[in-house]
Amino acid sequence: MKRRVTPITVQDFQRRKRERLDLLYQRQNGKCHWCGRQMQAPNVLKGNEAVPDNYCTLEHLTAAPKNRLTKAYFKKTVGACHKCNQHRGHRRGEEISLARALGDWMASHV
């Protein structure tokens, strides 16, 4: 049986994303899931303002759903700093955990 996808509006998506980021930031005590560094609290960036490396972003531990405007988009997410989120790319969480254990993650992250 195919799972039913519940669509949401763009405004609802943006509100949920802000709420989820705030929740993850608080749950993780402001620390990045990957590097453990202190992140900048999630707040709304204005216009074309550049995103700081330590800005709290939404990181999917599994592949993100193709349709962003669904409730499923927010499942299995953690807070990660912008730099780690960009550096991780499409690698799986297990690959990052192994790189962290070997010390390769921090060397390439700094």
C-alpha cells in the first residue's frame, strides 16, 4: 500500500521549518550534530544576506523527500552548522561518522 503524502502550503512549510530549527537548536544545546561547535541561533536572514558558517541549518540524516512541501520533510532531521551541511553534501551519515572517528572530518572542516 502506497503512503499518502500530505501537502502543505509554502507559508506552513516556512513556519514548520523555523519551529523545527528552533526545536533542534534547543535539543542540541546549540551544538552542531557533526562537528560539535556552537551554532548561531536560527533566525530569519534578511534578503541576500550571506549565511554565516556557524548558522544553524536543517540537516537530513536520510535522503530528503523530493517534494519539500510535505510533513515527511521534517522527519529524521538534526541541526548542523552551515559549513558542515555544505561539506557533507550527499554523503550518508555513516560515512561522516566514520570520517569523524578517523579525524578526517575536522581536518577538512576547519
